[in-house]
Amino acid sequence: MSTLLALVPLAAAALVWRLFYVFNKSRRWFSTGELIFWDAIALVILQLVWLIWF
């Protein structure tokens, strides 16, 4: 069970990336590299929040 809990921030970051991708698909504000960069920032923030919470 604890192994699966460690994957929650990664799954949340994947969801954030999907939301960024869908939002950007119609607007084309960011390149793919910028989407990956902002998703990495989101993953770090999610990991920090997750570590504080658990």
C-alpha cells in the first residue's frame, strides 16, 4: 500500500500535464518543452506538499 501512495504525486502531475496539454492545444501559447518544464515545476511542488502531508 505504501508503494502505491508514493505514486499519487506522479499521477497528479500526469493529470496536471494533461490539463496543460488540453488547454494549450487550442491556444498554442506554449511549446512542448515549455509544457514539460511547467509540469516538472508542478511535480516538484506536488512532491513537496506530499512530503509535508505524510
